[in-house]
Amino acid sequence: MRRFKIKTTLSAIFVGIALMVGTFAAYTLDRLRAVDDKVGEVANVWMPTLEKVKDIEVRLGDIRTAYRNHILQPEDAGKRAAVELIEQSVELLENDMLALQGFSTSDAQRILLRKIKESFGEYVSKGREVLVLSASGQEDKAAKWLREVMMERAEGLRNASAQLSKITKTASENAYIEVERDFSATFTVAIGSVAVLLVVVAGAVYFVATNVARPIERITLAMRGLTDGDLGITVPFADRNDEIGDMSRAVEIFRMNAVENRRLEKETADSRSEKERDRDRHARDQAHHAEALEQATQGLGDGLRHLAGGDLEFRLTEAFATDFEPLRADFNSAAETLRNTLFEVIRTTGSIDGGSSEISRSVDNLSKRTEQQAAALEETAAALDEITANVAQSAKRADEARNTAKQAALSTDRSGTIVNEAIVAMVKIEQSSNQIAGIIAVIDEIAFQTNLLALNAGVEAARAGEAGKGFAVVAQEVRELAQRSAGAAREIKNLIQSSRIDVESGVQLVKDTGEALRSIEGQVNAINLNMDAIATSTNEQSTGLLQVNAAINQMDQVTQQNAAMVEETNGASATLAAETNHLRRLVERFSLGSMEATRSGTLRLVEEPSREGNSLSRIGERLRQRVA
């Protein structure tokens, strides 16, 4: 089942509560507004209507009493007082009826009010007869009129006012009943809304307690267990997809990390113990190896000291450790090889000494012959150098003459090109002159038209009178300007025609110059061909002499080098003899033993040269490996 987020659920609950409270408040305000309207209607309409109806009834009673008093008063003062009371009561009653018109809200009220008004008018009209009869002393007739005629009108007024009062009371009671009903409904809705709101709040509290507080409490207990080191605890609510589930999964991640850290700590401790055991074993191996290395180093040191002292008969007889035993064998083999090598050096030193003496004598003879040959070659080379220099000078002058002829040909060619370009430029100048002549003709035409327009403008300005004087002056200036432009255009046209004649003459002269240059170019090309042939022949002779001279010079250089090499060989022979003597003295410092051992060692040296020759190298390599 999908579970909503706590934030979403709580937001929905609070929004629902807010909507309920808002709805209840809106409904309550609407009902209170209706109650207020009804109460206002009772207070402002029905109660004033009842008061005015009561006032009308009182006014009618006062009027009847005043009529009665008017009949019963014997004196005029009493009658006037009764009349004033009647008039005052009539005025007040009419005001009350006007007020009732403003309070009337139904057709029945308005009909009754109109009936009361009409009956009251008849009553007042009939009452005037009572006043007339009473004033004339006919009290009995007035009383009879009051009793028989006006009583009926008064009874109609009382009935109409009673009906109006009844309608008003009924409307007031209905308004009160509606107020009571609205109040009861509002009270009932309020009680129901409060009950529903309490249920919703209780549900929200229950939801928070069961779905938020209790899970957080259980997750808190699990976190406390984790802090106490209980990594086997199960974190609840990890399957929920809300914030509680996120919190539970985060705690579960902490638990898994703690389990992983504990496993890594255990592995680290095991690895540390294994490394300590390996380190102890390695230390023992190193100590044993160092002891064997010290023994081998000491033995090799003794052997090397004997070798340094010239004792090549010394051998390492004490066995080394297994790893260093090849070093002892290599040292003994190297000492034997060195001993045999020195015997061979002693044997060959005598042969080298005899051979170097023979070489020295041969080199002396070769040096003398080489010096004679070098002198002859030097004289030959000098003669050839002089001949070669003369031929080279002739070839150089032939090349210069050929280059001069080529430059003349190029200059002639460029002159022809320039002449052609000049002809083209002259033609373009002629074309431009023609175009300028056309433009000048257009300018002349424009000047003529401008002069004509200025003349017309002057005529129009003259017709305009005083208003056109300024325009006439301007037209005159324009006309003069047009005439000057036409004159200048004619002068330019004459100059262009004169220039065209000069340009045509210049074009013809340039064409003649081009023909002459082309003739000169042909003659220069013929001279250039002859000079090329002479220069080629001279260069070939010079090249041949240079090759002969180079060969002679090379022979001279080789001879000089041979002489130098002979001298160097002679010096090297002397040096070789001296070095041979020095080598003999050095070898005599070593103790080599008998010659039979030397011969047998020499044979072994010939049979196994590569292995014996590399013994010292193998010793050094194995020492480096053992030390490493």
C-alpha cells in the first residue's frame, strides 16, 4: 500500500481543518448577517410601525375626545381649545400616516394605510359638521351626528388600524421566528462543526502519535542500541516510503557502515598480526643472510688484497655459504684467468717489440720516397694552377660579355613592352579625350539650358515687379555663371582637340620607336647567341683544367697525408716500443708460478675465452644481487 509523505499528510489535515473552519466561519457570518437583517427589520420597520399604529389609535381617541369636549364645553374658550386639540391631533396623525408609508413593505399594509387615510379624511370632513353644529348651540344634533355618523367612521378607522397592527405584529413575530430558526440552525451547525473539527483534530493527533511519534520513538531506541554497540539490532519502518522510512533507511545505513567498520577493524588487526610475523621471519632471514654475506665479503676481501699485492697464485679454499659459493668459484676462476692472461701478455710482448722495430725501419724508407713524390707533385700543381687561373679569367670575361648581351636583350625587350604599354596608354588617353569632349558637350548644353532658364526666370521676375527683384538678381547671377561655364567648356574643348592631335602624333612616334627597338632586339639576340657559344666553350675548357688541377691537388694532398701518416706511424712505433717495455716491467711485478701452469692456463683461456673473460664481471654482478 502506498503511503503518503508525512509532510503531505499533515499539510492535507491542516488544510482540511482550515477549510472546515473557513466554511463554518463563512456560514456563521452569513447566518449572523441574516439574523442582523431580521433584527434590523424588526427594530427599524415593525416596531416603528407598531408605534405609529398605536399613535394613530391614540390620535383618533384624542380627536374623538376633542369633538366630545367641543360639544360639552359651554364656553367659547373651551370650544377653541377643543378645536386646537383637533387640529393638532389631525396634523400629528397625518404625519404618522406619512411615516407609515415609508415603513410599508407589503401590499396589504399599503392597502390598509390607504384605507385608513381615506376613512380619516371622511372622518375629519364629517367632524367639521359636528364643530359647526356645536358652535351654533345645537349640541344635541352635534352629539347625534357624532354618535350616528362619525362613530361608524371611527369604527372603520379602528378596524383598519387593528388590522394594520395585526399584520405588523404577525410580520414581527415571523421575523422573530426566522431569527430563532436561523439561530437554532447556526447553533446546530456550530455544534456539528465543532464536533467534526474535534474529531478531525483527534484523528490528526492519533495519526501523529501512531505514524510519527511512535515510529520516531522506536527508531530512537534503535539508534541508542547502535550507540551502545548493538549492531545486530533491526531498524524498524525501513519499508515505509515517507520521511520515517527515509530516517529508518538512513539509520540502517549507519548500522551497515558500523558493521563494515567493525569488519575492517578486525581485518586490519589480523593483517597487522600477519605483518608482524612476516617481519620477524624476514628479520631472521636478514640476520642469516648478513652473516653469510659478511663471511663472503671477508673471504673476497682477503683474495682481493692478495691480487692487489701481485700474488696471482692465491685461491679461496674455505667454502662459503650456499648462496655465495658461486662467488668463490668465480673469484678463483678470475684469478686463474688473470694469471694466464699475464703469461700470454709476457709471451706476446717480445713479438710486439720485434715487429715494432721492423715497422720503424720500413716507415723511414717510405717517408723519404714520399717526400720526393710530394715535391714533384707540388711543382706540377703550381703550373696547373696558373693555367687554370688564366682560363678561368677568360671564361669569366666571356660570361660577363654574355650577361651584358642578355641584359641588353632584356632591356630591349622591356623597352618594347614599355613602348607597347605607351601605345596602349596613348590610345586610352585618346579615348578619354573623346569622352571628356562628350562630357564638355553635355556641360555646354547644360549651360545653355541654364542660361535659358535664367532668362525665363528674369522675365518672370520682371513681371512680378517689386516682389521679383531679388529673384531677378539671382537669375542674372545664374545666367552669368552659365555663360562663364559655357565659355570654359568651349576652351576645354579646344584644348582637348589640340591634345588629341598631339596624342595622335605621339602614338605614331611611339610606334616607330617600337619598330626600331624590335630591330635592335633581333641584332642583340644574334650577338647573345654567339657570346653563349664562346662562353660555353671557355667554360668547358675551364672545367677540364679545374678537374685536372683538382686531381693534381688531390694527389698532392694524399702525398702530404701519406707523409704525415708515415711520420705518425714512426712516432707510434716508437711509442709502442716504449709502452711494450713499460708493460713488461708491470707484468714482472706479479708472482705467476711455473711456465707449465702458464701453458695449461693459456690453453684453457683459448678454449673458454668468454666464460673466463667475464669472471670478474660475474663476481661484481653476484655481489650486487646478494647485497640487494
